[in-house]
Amino acid sequence: MRKPVHATVIALLVVFLASCSSVDVEDYADTEPRLDIAEYFTGSTRAWGMVQDYSGEVQRRFTVTIDGRVENGTLILDEDFVFADGETDKRVWRFERIDEHRWVGTANDVEEPIEARQYGYAFHMNYPLDVAIGDRTINFTMDDWMYLQPDGRLINRTAMKKFGLTLGEITLVFQQATPRSK
């Protein structure tokens, strides 16, 4: 009887320790190509994405058109979403650069300012977001990662977490309307 209990405790400990270890955006500091979100998103950008539930089943597909501009040192990302079912949504992000690696961001549907960081080809931010699902609204923590690819496309993966558990994921691929040269 002791062995099953002992094995269960070890298994739970392994799961706990695995959940504690995570990648830090600074781990990408020496990677190329370098991503600067102000450079990448200034101008017109388009994205294609999907939302998957905890089992991996695709729940929604969508496109996003982004008009990016810098006004008085603030990066503004004006995002227009069109879902496959015809629903539309809008989000406007405003990012203030703190230093070479850090930004403070706000959005019309994000309650408080958030800190975002970029190193090498990676960008990362966490933020709370209320998401309507059916007839109710769930507050998720969005664990948002972007990775610049050598061809200029940007891949975005966002884990939708509740109580530390990933209950959904969002995947997007961004492409600049006219790729900007460095």
C-alpha cells in the first residue's frame, strides 16, 4: 500500500516542479533576427489565427488587420478582428518604451498597464483579459509570446490560463503588408 502512495507523491512533485520551471524571455537575448515591436508593427500588418480549447480542438478562426503607428513616442496598434462566423472585434494597444527591452502596455480591454519585454527574436507579456464564452465571461491570464522568423513572419502563441492551468491557446501568424527593411 505504501508504494502507490509514494509513487503518487513523487508524480505530483514532478508535475509541480515542471510547472515551476519556465522559459524567460531573456533566454533569447543572443538570438537573431532581432525583434523590435515598434519597427515590426509600424505600418500595415495582417495576421491569421485560431483559438483552441484545452483538448486542442479549434474553437474559432480569425484574421486581424493591424494599423501600427508611433505618435509622440507611443506605439499604437489598432487591431481589427474578423472571425470566421462574421463576428468582429477591436482592440487598441498603446505601448510606451521603458528601455531597449521593456515596454509598458495598455489596451481598451485590459484593465491595468502591463509590462512587456523583448530580447533577441522574442517578445513576451502577461495580462488579464475577460473573455466571453457563451453566455458568461471568464477572466484569463494571457501568457503571450511572439517569435520573429528569418523570413519576416512573426509567430504568436498565447496560453489562456485560469488558476495556473492552460485552458486554451491562441496561435497567430503575422505578416507585414510591405516588409520593412532594416
